[in-house]
Amino acid sequence: MATATANGFSRTSGFVEQVQRNDNRTALKIDGKWFSTFGTCKVEQGDRIELTYAVKEKGDRVYRNIKNIEPINPVTATTTPTGNAPTDKDSAIARSVALKSAVAWVHSSASLDDVLDTAAAFLTWLQDGHTPTAAGPDVGDGDNVPF
């Protein structure tokens, strides 16, 4: 849903349905409408964003020119050992790996909370490269850490 701002621009938010890039132009499709900007932007399909744009009409065509893009609920990025910040996709993969590992680690009679606590410990290790001091269920040698 688009809303007007004090400076005459409009704002909208939603998930990016499609991204088209060519040369120095990027176009984003949100809620079935196309928005474009000159230059490149780091937005990918599936990202949830809020953008500010100006509407320009030429004949029977309507152009929505992006002025500003802001991510909504961005994943907090940490620096990897190579110095590159992980992407949202990297973070989603890490969460999936942590959950799968936690399910495999704990026994079948463990509660959902125990599995999720163990997943959080695995995720901390994946993201930060260190073992948390206390997390997860008592699953092994009594140190409450699944490592």
C-alpha cells in the first residue's frame, strides 16, 4: 500500500517479486508494480523492503522512480573470516543447518524447546565461530553445549 510523504514522494513496502538489471538500470516488482532506479542496488528477489519513490507520467505510461530503499527487518550481519558480510541467504542457510544439526543431535524424546535451544547453540557457533558458554539441553557430557 502506497502512502504519500511530506516531500511529495510516495512510500510503499513489500516483498520483491522480481528484479531486472541491465547496464545501469535496476527495476523491482513489488505488489505487481514496477519501480526503477538508475545504478545498481543490492536488492534481490524475496527481500522485504520499503522504498520511497516519485511518480512521473509520460503520456499513458506511469514511471515509479526509486529515491530510497530500506530493508525491513534486516538480518544482523557479522563478518566472516574472509571479511565478507554474509547475505540474507547465507543467514537462512546457517539457520537451516543449525536446526537440522540440532534435530540430529538430540534424542527423539527431546522437547521442541530443547531442539531449538540446541539449534541456537549451533547457530552461534556457525555465525561467530565460537562455542556458547551455556545453551541447549543436557545432551551429552553434562556441559549443556552440543560440541
